[in-house]
Amino acid sequence: MARLEQDILFTPIPERIARLRELAYNLWWTWHPEAQDLYRQIDPDLWELDYHNPVEFLRDVRQRKLEEAAANPTYLQRYDAVMKSLDAYMGAKKTWYTQRHSDAADVQIAYFSAEFGLHESLPIYSGGLGILSGDHVKEASDMGLPFVAVGFIYPQGYFRQRLDPSGWQQAEYNKLNFADVPAIPALDPDGREVVVEVELPGRTIYAKVYKFQVGRVNLYLMDTDIHPNSPQDRELSARLYGGDQEMRISQELVLGVGGVRALRRLGYRPTVWHMNEGHSAFLVLELCRELVNQGVPFEEAVQQVKAHSVFTTHTPVPAGNDAFPLPMMEKFFWSYWPQLNLTRDEFMALALQEQQWGPTFAMTALALRFSEYHNGVSKLHGHVARGMWQWLYPGKSQDEVPISAITNGVHTATWLAPELRALYDAYLGKNWEDNLDDPKIWRKVYQIPDEVLWSARQKLKRQMIAFARQRLQAHYRFVGQSAPIWPVLEDHVLTLGFARRFATYKRATLLFKDLERLKYILNRPDKPIQIVFAGKAHPRDDPGKHFIQQVYQLSMQPGLAGRIVFLEEYDIAVGRALTQGVDVWLNTPRRPYEASGTSGMKASLNGVPNCSVLDGWWPEAYNGKNGWAVGEEREYISQDEQDWNDAQALYNLLEHEIAPRYYEGRDANGVPTAWVQICKEAIATVAPTFSLRRMLTEYVEQFYLPAAGYGVPVK
Ligand SMILES: *Cc1c(COP(=O)(O)O)cnc(C)c1O
């Protein structure tokens, strides 16, 4: 591979397995466990130490280990098989896209997101939005879409979470060494490195563009930590969602405006522009500016830009939608609006939103006004978004507001446990992945013998518990304490998982409303229950941090200790372990603030049923047989009343339905057959419909192709 400054840092690799380098630089390995195993098998301890990062691994590994692998016939067999499948993938002429849409030429989809969650070793995501973007890129690659993605490589990433002995969250920022991630400097068609310029108040800021290969898709991430930016500007892209509002508007300018310029410099001519959330919405202004610069009148430019633009809104909480005060907009855009042939007032009117704290320029309003195609991320969220943004469409009723819904999904190969993949390979029929969004195929999970599925699930649970114990031991070592009760968690006990961002609307502490009742339910001798928690609060969200502290301290209390644990540093690795390894996935948001949620989809794909408030995606999936619904589908006047009712409903479910179903009615082999039916129903109903394949098919057919000028949008 050409052009790596860090070439010399690598341990020399024996010729026979030299392509381990190339593989490390194609994030295809992130959704192919057999590719990850090629590194793990060489040195399992180092693989863990380097946090599953093959680039770092190849730098750190002892040459002797590489030579041993290169001389091991079993290893070479696996190596050859992986390389063969990588080559087949990269060279495939027949893909979902070529087969379905061979007539659509000149389609180029550009996808913008502030975060991409691709793997635990690349910490440039904070939560669901980033995971969705990462999954979106992977599936675009799998489906063979003409697709390019743009974002930031945050050198300090999102923070690492540590809890102090009182359970208070500490944020640690570790500087990402670019030599340690699969990034190469992006090159323009003439082979020069790409650095883009964006005007900020009183100065020009430069962003260097890096290329990440994600299967067949190129992901370009910008970095402002370069010469000759001022120290302050070098920090601009340092952290995901760090800094104040000025930092944020600067970041969004670089993302939207700089991102368009980066694609131009790289030679792309996108015909579809997809803004994943409003952070990148300044891109529509840049597209208009390009047209105005070519002599197109502004109004006409808007119509053209709109026809090719797609916008996905994710945030039903009003405060979560970015909006900048007008004086700040003036400071950043005074030299920009003349380039659009607009006056100040005309410019501000493009996205004016009156807030309680004054008039603002609202990114969601901008994105909605400048895109023909826009959606919420579940049916319920679509409805909520139509209500939130109704004011932008005078004269329209809520139902007529043109915001549709495309419900989120998860990338199957990323989140599916290898143990279950083996079963699906055996029972769903060859090539099941070619049509993995087809519900008919998934009915075949009913042919998996109960004891086979049960024993795979038990194995995943034991692995998860081992993982959780390791994490807990590391925590207690770090804070210099011995664990309060050891061993924590038991293999045979019904295990609930609750892992998510600790935003207060997610109500992580709902379960603790009535402590005495909870203790009783967790400690029934014949039907015990244990719960694994994980989650981060935003560094400025003190109420969220209090929730974490509360859960942490409760996990030490008599009656709860040993039954409740809190794992630090919720990330993709923890998410994978928990969604694959627990028995029930718990979700208790305050309805209707969960736009979609995706962790529950990961769980069900792995045969873990959901026990969830009917919020986000769950009302679409729940059928009475594939999990449980907490509380009622209604709105409350008082939050206390809502919390109390939901908590009681949850206790009743746990005590009277879930635990009995898990522990009773075991067959001669100890298999709870009625329980396994729920697991199967969860897989069969959730895996196809809440896959990224189904989701992206909808984006392609309802949005991308029409935006590129093909076909009629299905509304
Ligand atoms: C899947 C996932 C999320 C999003 O899950 P929600 O259901 O939206 O809470 C967030 N963080 C991580 C690490 C994940 O894996």
C-alpha cells in the first residue's frame, strides 16, 4: 500500500501473509469476525491489549509470532480463505444495486454525518446516531451503492468513561495517533493530498482530508489539527461534541461547507446529498453558493439543491436540535450571504426560528427547507417530527406535513454473534444474506431445535459474564478497591441488559422507583434476576451523571449487590457483548422521546427479546409474542405519574410474566421451551424488518433514486 508515512514503523511481515496490512486498512474486517481472527490467532493477548485494532497490532506484534503463523498450515488455510472472500467482495460485478437498478447511471450519493460508529478502535462516535451512520456505510458497501461518506476524524475522539469510587463519571480524552488508525491521506485526481479551506471570522481554517476504506465505500474524514491553523483552530475538530456554541458552529461550517469542497477536490460529482441530522446542513448553502457563482439566480439554485437533497432528523427533544443565535450567525456569515446574493435579513429568514431565548438560525429548519426528501427514524418519530415542524408549513395539518418515516435498522453482520451466524448458515439456507431483509427466510429459525438455540444462547451469556467480570475487576483495580461481592453475576440467572446513553429521558433509574419491590423481585430464591447496566452521560449532562452514580451506588447496596452491576465505558465492544449475551433487553424511555433506538434490534437479531416501553421502533415490531411491552401507549400530563405507572408495569411484567416464563416449564434437558419460542419469534420478526438492508432499500427507492432523477418517489 502506497503513501504511508508510518511504513517504517511496521514489523516486517512475511511475504506469505503480507496482505494482513492491506486487510487492516479496509474496515471490511470490522464486520467479518473471521478476518479479525487472523490477527487474534497470531497473538490473542496483544489483540486484546490493542483493543482489536489491526493497524496497531501489526505495529506491535513480535516478528517471531508472524513467522510462526506464516509457517502454520491451518493458519494459512484460514488466511487464504479470508483473502479470497475479500477479493470476491471487492471485485464483485453483481451486487444488490447492479441487479436491481442497472438502469440508473450517474447516481452518486454523498452522505454526511458528524459521527461514524464503525468499530470500538475508532472512537469517533458517541451513540445511536454514530452507530447508525457506521452501519449505513457498511450496508451501502454490501449493497454496492455508488456512495461516498464525509465526516470528521476527531483526534481526541469521544471521551473514555471512568467512574471514581463514588460512581461519579470522569471523562478521559486520549489523543488518537493517526498512525494507529486505518487512515491514509486522501489524494486528488492528480495525486496531491487534499486540504480544504473554510472562512471563519477573521481567518481561514484548513482541514486535511483522510480516506478510510469501508469495504467498497470511501469514507473521508477531515482533521483541522494541522499547520498552519492557530492552536485554537487545531482544537476545532479535536473532540466530538466538545467546546461551546462557537466551536460547534465552526465545526458545522467545516463539516458542511468544507465537506462539499473536499468532495469537489476529490473529483466527486454527487447527484444526491444526504444530511444525517442537521449538523451538516450548511452544505446546502455551499451548494447554492456554487450555483449562484455560476450565474444561477438564488431562488432557482434553491430549487435545484432541494431536488437533490435528503435530510434525516433524529431528535424529538427540541433542545437537541442545533440553533444558533443571530449575532453569532452574523459573525460567521457576514461575508457569505453576499455570495448568495442575499441581504442579511433574507439570509436569516432561510432558517429563522423563534425560541424562548430569542430568534435563532435553526439547522433542522434549514435542512427541511432545502431538501425535497426528509424523514424521521420510526413511524412514531415521523408523527412527532411532523408536529414539531408543523410551523414551517403554514396551512398544513400535522398529518400533511411532508416528513415521512424510514425506520432505522442495524447492520446484520456487524451485530450478529458468530455462534448464531453458524446456526443461521445451517438453517436459513445458503446465501440467506443475499436476501436478509426477507421475512420468509427468517421463519426458518423455527427449524432450529430448541436445545440447539438455547445452548448457543447460554454460551453467549457465559462469554458476556466473563467479559463483564473482567471489566469490573479492571474497574476495582483502578479505583483501588476490592469488589464488594465476588463473584458477581451467575450463569444460570435470568439476566437483563440495560445499556444506553444516560440522557435523562431514557430513565435508567425507572427500575429503582420502588427499591423494596425491586429487591424482592431480584432475589426470589427460585426465580432470581440480575441486571447489567452500562452507559455514558454527555460530559456536560450532570443530571445524567447523577443517574449513573445512583445506579453505581445502588449496585453496592445489600439486596442489590451482586445482582446489579454497572460496566464502565459503554462502546461498540460493550454493546456487542451485552446485546448478544443477556437474556432480555430492557428499554424504559419516557415516551415519545426515543426517536427509534437500535440496541434492541441488535438484541433481537441475536435471539434476545425486548422488554420495552412502546416508544421508537418498538410499536412497529412488538406483536405480543416476540417480547414485552411496558406501560401504555399514551401521553401523561405528569411525569411522576408516567414514571410510577411505567415502573409498576415493569415490576409486574418481571415478576409475573418474564421470570416464570424463563424458569418454569423446562423440558427433560432443562430447556425452557416456551422461552425459546419467544427468542425465535424475536429473531424471525426483528432480524429482517429492522435490518439496515430493509432501511437502506427504502432510502434508495424512496429518496436516493428520485433525488438523482430516477422514478417517482413513493411517499
Ligand atoms: C447500538 C448502540 C447505541 C444506540 O442504541 P440505543 O438503542 O439508541 O440506545 C448506542 N451506543 C452504542 C455503543 C451502541 O452499540
